[in-house]
Amino acid sequence: MINEDKIKTMTKLAAFDESDAKKYSQIIEYYRSDYIGKEMLKSTLMGTIAYVFCVALWFFSNADDFLKNINNLDYMSLGMDLLKKYLLFLLAYLFITYVVYAVRYSYGQKKVKNYHKNIHNILKSYDE
Amino acid sequence: MTTLLEIKEKLRAFYAKYDIYIKPALKFLLALVVYIQINGNIGYNSKIESFPITLVLALLGAILPIGATVFIAAIVILLHLYALSFEVAIIGFILFVMVYFLYFRFSPKKGMNVLLMPICLKFRVGSVVPVTSGLVSEWYSAISIVSGTLVYYFLLGIKENASTLGAETDEGITYKFTAVINQLVGNKQMYLAMVTFALTTLVVYTIRKLSANYSWYIAIITGLLVNFIMELGGKLMLGISLNLGFLLLETAVTAIVAFIVMFMTFNLDYTRVERVQFEDDDYYYYVKAVPKIFVAEKEKTVKTISTKKKKSRSDFTKEDFEEQMGRNIEE
């Protein structure tokens, strides 16, 4: 005789094992601060590379003007301006990273908690 | 209405039974349309443009994840751009890298919109993707929609100026860089499209998630209105050419597609089907689970205020006695 409740619980367990176990187990291995910190470090690197590419694009689009005025440019103020924009961009990007990964960590914690609860229920049903 | 519901259930049953064949077929079709559109519009590399290669790439798209199709499409585009001009290919590479770093880092599996947006914009029904994404996806699908719009206008600019960009020039090494970047920087139509589609997606998503009656209907209608007004108003204000007939047709087509999507998927999320196998002592199970789409219910808190009853001697139970004895021993 098929036990429907058992099938439902085991289906949820198997579905988690199949698709989410690897992703969320890796998340839960870290403390919340370590996980978010790790992702923010990655974002800092990727954001910096993306910003450098943006600056390169901007340079290429104005390269003729740069080359003409190469001796007259105020490199200090240009550098400060680029640095300010970089810091603002990085701040916004890191804020988005923090929000996304904080939500993902909470969600992963809940999923793993439910998974353990379901395992407990299945083991209990075997003992009965 | 009963006939429609019956058709819906039959279609659902058909999809549920044969989805292991239908999904790869749809992925193959999407990949084929993407590569045909790329080759048809910017097919400057005659070796990749050939139909056998397109077919092989489309077959790969059928078996690989959507992210792989996005990656292969990006490579094909870059090869075509390289055949046109080295400078254009460099700019294209930088653009794709930035899109990857800024969006795909967070959602590597959600590349579908980046493929669908250029196709829908090519067929002048760009608002289909924002409205349907708002219904079935999360809020951050707006970013992939914006990325897809950016890629479309970038490639459109390349196509319209191909003769200039592909020709040898004495203007200086930066002329082509400047010409290509100006396709993006000064493109008011692109900015209007990006803002309109992002806002439409977010509006539809926000209203759809509300725990109100008919939230999905309200979401679709509001999304269509937002899209229509922003496109009409934006184009008039910015002095961009406007074809009202096409805009109305786009809105009508989007409405039809959105209501069909709502009708078919309102209860079940077929994009997250799980197939699992397991066994116990008595049976081996092959299970297919289709998750439901839930609307969060409002949390109810019930507060009861009652006076504390003093226990009489007759209410004193065995547990109360043991508890008190335990406390006395501890003291």
C-alpha cells in the first residue's frame, strides 16, 4: 500500500538532493558573514575589471582629444574624478551584492532546515 | 470557458507527458532562430554563416543549458564582428564582459531574456518579454531584459553602419572606436527602450505579487499601459520617429500573449519541474513534481487577553507536584 505522505516527503527530499543540495550545502558551510564577505570580495574584483573596461571604452571614444591635449591635461584632477566615480560605482555594486547574497543565505538556511525536518519525519515514520 | 479549461488541461497533460521531448525541441527552435537572426543581420563571416554550422550549433543548444546558448551566441557575434573590423570586435567583447560581470555573476542560469529580447525587438514586439517576465520570473529579470535590449541596439548600430566600419580609413586608429561607442552613448531610442522595459517588468512583477484579487489581470493591464504611455510619450518628447499603428499592434500582441501565459501557468510553475527517483522497502518511485506558484498570505496575529486563574487545591495535578518538588530540591 502506497503511503502518500511518505511519497510527498521523500519527493521533496529527493528534489532537494537532485537540484539544491550542492548549492545550499555549500552556502550553509560558511558563517553568514564569511559567505557574504567572500561574495563581496569577488564583486570587488569583477566590479573593478568592469570599471576598467568602461574607462578603456571612454578613453578609446575620446582618444583623439586626449592625444591632442596630452601635454596640457590636468592628470591629478582627472585621476581624482575617475577615483571618485570608481568608489561610487563600487559602493553601489557592493550594496547590490550584499542584498542579493544575504537574501540567498537566508533562503538557503530555510531550505536546509526544511530538508533536515523532512529527514527527521521519514526516519520517524520508519520507527513507527 | 469550459472548453478553454478543457483545452488547458489537455495541453498541460500533453506537456506533462512529453516534456522530456518538448523542452529540447523548444530550446533547439530558440537557438536556431537566434543564430539565423545573427547570421541574417551581421553575417560577415562566411564560414560561420553556413547553414550546417547553424544547425549544429542549434542542436548543441537543444542539449546544453540556456546559459551555454547565450555564451555560444556571444562567440558567434564576436567572430562576425571580427570579420567586419577588429575595433568593433574589441568593443563587442568589452560589452559582453561587462554584461557578464554586472548581471550573469548573480544569475548565470537566467539567460533566456537576453536571447528573446533581440528576437522580439526585431519583430517589433519588444514589450512581450518584459510583461511575461514580470508574470513568471523574479524582479531581477529586468536586468537581463535591459542587457538584451543593449545587445540589440548595439548590433543594430553595427548593421546600419557596416559599410563605414568595415572600410579601411585614414581618419586615425580611434575613428572606428568612436563611431561604435557613439552608437551606444548617443542612442536616445535605446535608453528609452531600456527604461521602458525595465519599468514595465518591475510594475508587472510588483502588482502580480500582491495578495489582491485579480492581481495578475491588473498587473498585465497596468504593464501594458505603462509600456504604451512611456513609449508614446518618450518618443514624442525625444523627437524619435513613432509609428502609432505598430505600437498599438505591439500592445495588442503583448496582451494576447500575456493572457495566454497567465491562463496556462497561473497555478503551476513548469519552469521548475523536478524529476526524481527513489526507493523504499516496497517500491521504486519515479516521481515528477511540478511546484505551485503561491501568493503569500497576510500574516495573522491573534492576541488574547485573559486574567490569570489562581489554582485551587483541587486543580493541583501530579505534574505540578513534581515540578514544585524539583524546584524545592534545587533551592
